[in-house]
Amino acid sequence: MFVYADNAATTQMSAAAKEALCAGMEQAWANASSLHTPGQKAREQLEAARAQIASCIGASPREIYFTSGGSEADTQALFSLARAGARKGKRHLISTTFEHHAVLHALEALEKEGYSVTLLDVHETGVVTPEQVAAAIREDTALVSVMYVNNEIGTVQPIREIGAVCREKGVPFHTDAVQAVGHLPVDVAADNVDLLSLAAHKFHGPKGVGVLYAKAGTPLSNVIYGGAQERSRRPGTENLPAILGMAAALREACDSLPENTARWTQMRDRLISGLSAIPHSRLNGDPVRRAPGIVNFCFEGIEGESLLLLLDAKGIAASSGSACTSGSLDPSHVLLALGLPHEVAHGSLRLSFGAANTMDEVDYILETVPGIVSYLREISPVWEALETGRQPHRI
């Protein structure tokens, strides 16, 4: 059996997305900015896709800007709000310690430009509270950015409540919703969001395309310079085939959301119950406030990389955290933010579901993981030291 359980890294394109993408390449290949008939037909399809995506998140079509993906959308959101704040003498930025690196690295770049950054702790639950945000906001705060769903541990933040705090205090609010859109009901108006980022390849759409939602009236600064596409806020000829594939994938994901949520939740809960039976294991993140399709565990006394390689040999594709940092030897910054010691954070496993996963695959994972963990512990000098008492157990 082969099990793909790394959907938080990327998903396989759906049939609907592939059909829309291919039709776009064949029938909507003209430049949507051109005045001739083929160009205007392409423009019609571009705007239809914009309206379809807007309807899925409760936005207006004019609030949707197409980007190359979530990282670009995050970058444009943060730099736009920071620059708008600076024009008013506000140069304080608020986010959290366990954001995606697209946000953290953008904040580091802004810090070098003289902005001050406050990163809120998430503690062991992996949840930021509205009270923390309210306490951190100052007179010179230019923005708050809190991710909707953490990409590694799956915790769902109280976005609506945090957004309400920001509205009350007059501070613009951005959320990286890359792991939320298509997996949870998202309504930008009800969630009190000013800017939101999403990426197609997280909900069975094509890679290399995403969206920045910007509430009407929110100032946007360019991070790319060129032509007048996307109302001059994101220059570059739109990748129409990919946009059409994204719109089709999101429509399908939103229409299937109630059914998928119920199924993923059952699979997730069974997986958590089974993996919790392994001695000295730990579920990472809040046990209740979590996305239906992401499970993250640590197993004491083993290395996560060895676990992944042995799982791959058994036909199970998983990860130890974000694919964006897979080349790093350091433990996950997300797990360290939860307060886990380095030696425990190194033994992490993330399993994430998509539309095609089944309960039989969950059962196969539960049949396979305990044996591999046991084997790795048998050959681990660290485990021997833990079991003989030379080192204390941390889980």
C-alpha cells in the first residue's frame, strides 16, 4: 500500500483543476490585457475566476489579487501594512513565534529597515489568545499578523476574535490562511480580516499561483514592479491557466467541505488515539482547536529523519514539519516555540490528509509507525540512556 500523508506540504491536483487548467491553456492562451477579441475572452475568464474565488471566502471580486503563491501574498501584505503605518509614524509590528517563514523572514527584513517587531508566545498549546494581542498593541502598532492554521501542528487560531480586537483598536489585521482555505469555512468579513493569503496547491490546485485578499480601502504597496495588471498592484501577465485551475479546485473544495471535514476529523481522531498509545509520545498542539487534517507527534529517543526514511520504505509519505525547511538540521521552530527541548523536537512526525485519503490508510499508518519507532529506539544510544535512567525522560 502507498499512503500519501503529506498534504500540508502540497496536494495532488484534482481532476477538476487539471481540466480547467488544460482548457485554459488550449482556449484562453491570449493575454488578458490585450484589446483584441482573444484577449478579451481571456479577460472574461480571468474575471470569472476572480469572482468565483471571491465567493468562496466572502469577498468582493475587486478585493482579490492574483499572486505566485502564499509566500508572495504574505510578503506583499506585510510590506504594504508596514509602509502604510510608517507614513503615519507607526513602525511597530506584531506577529507570533511560530508563523510560516514567509512571514517571519519578511518581518526580519522589515526589522532591518528600522521597524520594531513583537513576536507573541504560543506556549505549549500552540494557540495565541486575543488577550495577548490586545496587550501587545501600542499606539505605534502598524499591523498584526497571525496565521489561521499552523502548517506544522494544525492548531486553529481564534482569528475572528483576534480580528475583532484589531478592529476595535484600529490596527490592520493580516492572516496567513494557506492551511485554512479549502479546509475550514473562511469568511473574511465575519473573521474581521483586512488582508489574507492563500495558495492553490494546498487545496488540490496547481503550484505557483495564489491570492492576496485585500479589504476595500486597504493600502497595497508593490513588491513587484512592471505593468498595470491586477489594478497596478501586482504587475506581470496573469497565469490564466493556473488561475482557472485554482478557481476550480477551490470551488470543489468549498462545496465538499462538510463531507471532507467530517471524514478528516474521524481519521485524525483515530490517528491521534492510536499514536498516543506509543510510550513516551506526545501530540503537539491543542487537542481541540486543531484543523481536521493535520496531526503532529513527537516520539522521544528517535530522530525524525530516520523515521521518515523508514516510513517511506514502507510506502508512507510523511514529513517532520514544513517542507520549506526540510534541508535544515535544526529542529522545527514551531515545536521549539511550544517549549519542547531540542532533543524531543528532533523526533517529530507530521501526517496530513487530503481528499483522497481513506480510513484504511490510517489503519496502515497505525500498523506501521509503532514498529518503526520501536526499532529506532532499540538501536538508539539516547533511548538506552533514557531507559537506564542516565538521562531523564522528557515525555
